[in-house]
Amino acid sequence: MNKDESLRNNSDFRKVYDNGKSFANRYLVMFFLENNIKFNRVGFSVTKKLGKAVVRNKVKRRMKESYRLNSTQFKKGYDIVFLSRVNAKNANYKQIESAIMHLGKLARLVKLGE
């Protein structure tokens, strides 16, 4: 993922949280908002309720890798924020990946049939 493809500023995250739509499942919450550019910008946020930095970084790495490998299936032109829930600390990679794809399908951001 390039720097262009990631949300970095607090103001970008705030805009998606305040104006976007959200869907949730057991492990993650996904917020998304149309951005009128030809690629997706993605942000990942992990709550401190998960535990210490090692645990939070592990969850964030799993979220990033899951999105990276499946990013071609997502429709383009959106700002997307994935927020972890406390249950994510006990989830393995496959469960996180499944949660990301589930949220993409709920939001109709995943192209079906490809």
C-alpha cells in the first residue's frame, strides 16, 4: 500500500467517522465514505482496550495484510476506516480476513462474481 492509499490525518479519520456509513461484525467496525478520487484510501485503528502495544500492533498488521491481499476486490473511490473491537485480540488471521470481506459485502463495496 502506498502512502497515497492510506488515511493518516486525524481530520481524514474524523470526516469518515462523522459523514460516512458504518457496518460492524464481531471483530471489526468499518466506516466508509465516497472520496471522488480513483483509488481507495484506507485507515486502520486499534483501540487501547485490546491490550499492550505488542497485541495492538499484531491486530493492526493482520488487518492491513488482510485488506492488502483483497484490495483488488473492493470498489474504488472510497475512504475506508477499519476499527478493531476487543474480540479481535483473540482472532487469528483467517478470522480477521473473513471479517473484512464480510463487512465489504455488507457495505456492497466488494465486487461480487469476480
